[in-house]
Amino acid sequence: MKMIGYGKFRYAVTSGQPVEWPVIGVALQKNYISVYVAVRKSGQPIVQTYEAKLGELRMGRNNFSFERFDDLKIDAVSSLFAEIARIFEKEPLNPVEYMQGA
């Protein structure tokens, strides 16, 4: 999958090989855009705490998708990204722990 991202961390996949992954990744799919987030809040993927608040087309465990930028609720998305940045700054291993618990 090709994506652009913010922040990066390394974690080992099941083969033991280290992989670099973005803290926030944005990927263009065939019919929509997906945003992937590798951060937890209170033990859960942070994206889930914003469910039905972002203007998303669909929501997954650690991602949300939309068709057009105008579909998003910009204030909510901005709040999500600001909260992710604060958590990642305070807990740089949060994404690694998130991926290990996935």
C-alpha cells in the first residue's frame, strides 16, 4: 500500500523484520481516501473515540474513510490530529505498543 504519513516508528512484524510505519497515514483508495492511525488512548485505538464525529464514510478499528474533503468535519479531524500529536509527543512508544497489541 502506498501512503503519505506523519511521524514514524519502527516495529517488528511476525517475521521479526523491523518495519517503518507512519503514526498517521493517508492512502488514496479506488473510491475514497483512508486515514490510518497507530495511537491508543485509554487502551483503545484513538480513532474509535471519534466515531460518528468526523463526517466519515466508514470507520474501522484504527482508520476512517471519506470520499471528499468537504465531507469531513474539519474541527473534529483537527482535534483528533492535535490529540494524536500530544499523545505521540508524550509517549513516543505508544504506536509500537499499539502495533504489538493489534
